[in-house]
Amino acid sequence: MKRVLLLSSIVIIGLIAMACVSPIVPTYTVTYDLNGAIGGSVPTDAASYAQGATVTVLGNTGVMTKPNNAFIGWNTQANGGGGTYTQAQEFPMGAGSVTLYAEWTQNQVYGITYDANGATAGNIPVDTTSYLQGANVVVLDNNGVPVLSKAGYVFAGWNTQALGGGGTYTHGQTFLMGTANVTLYAQWPVTTNQGFAYAVNQGGATVSQLSISSNGALAALTPPSVPCELRPNSLA
């Protein structure tokens, strides 16, 4: 009887231990294939992904080359008949590892260039893909190493014109490639309101120009004195 109880206790303890062990979640990998390239090397994704995890597609970071061809992205099939992806696109991992094959074309292609547009530090991101007309372009983040920065300003995306008068894009947005290369310029709105106030002295002789910061503080800008005429109910 004691032996039966002992065996029962061992079985129960074993079942409890098994219940306390977390189940092993299978993971999968992404492998990149040269697919005919004779120069450079494929990018390496060292991550392991559970089913449903988000995969971000890498670019041609190893500068693969193929004579008389341009790299236009990746495909899940070597002959280009599968799913097509370009740099920075995302997809959910399925129930098995994935191989992405380099895609090559001899047709006319176009490129995306990022411009620092006055940044005082950092490096622009680099899009290593060439795009056919009508191809989907995924806009990159400010992820150069180090990132772009500009003293007194904050990065606010990209624009097709340096002064911000064109199309505005942020990280992850997409657009269709046209029939010409595209330059995207970093946009730098100021970090303060850059407003101005005017303080008039009691004698009515001079006007001092002041800047207004985002917290409402005033700071003198020391412009030349300007004669003025005091008027009733003037704004201070």
C-alpha cells in the first residue's frame, strides 16, 4: 500500500512539474538568396520569429551585383512568381522558415535618395533598391547611423521639396514610383514657436524685439533701436 501511494505521489508531482513548464514555441528564420548575383553578399537576418511575428525586410546591404541587371527587391520564389517585397516592407511570419530571393531586372529603373536638408549631424538613410515604374516604395525612417539631427529643430519626416511644398511622407508610408528618380528632403520644424513681441519703453523712444519660446518666456533679440510713436491701447 505504501508503495502504491509512493508511486502515485511521484506521478502527481511529475504531472504538476509538466504543467508548470511553459510550452516550447517553435520559431522560424528568414534567409536571403543571391539568386544569380555574382558580386556582393546577401544580408543576414539573425532573428528567430514565432508564427505571427512581424518581419521587416532588409535591403541590399551587401551590395549584390549582377551584370546588366538592377536589384529591385525580393521574392518568395526564385523565378519571381511569389510574393514581392522591397526594403523596409513588413510581413507576418507563417508556420515555416522563409527564403527571399533577390529579384533582378534589365528594364528601366529609378532610385530614391534621401537628403539631410540642413541637418548638422548624423547620416541619411540609404534605400538600396531600384524601382520599376509603378512599384511600391516604402519610405524609410530617420535611421542612419547616427540619426540626422539639427540644433534647435525636430525631425518631422520627408518632403519631395526642400522647403516643404511638395508631397509629405513619414516612416512606413508608401507611394508608387513614377518615371523619374525621387529625392526626399528631411523636414525640420523649429522646436519653439518663434513668435515675436514688442516692448515699448515709457518714453516712447525705442522698440525692443523679443522672441517668445514655447513655454512663454521672453528673450531679447537685440535688433537696432527703431523710433516709434506711442498710441493709446498699444499691445505690450
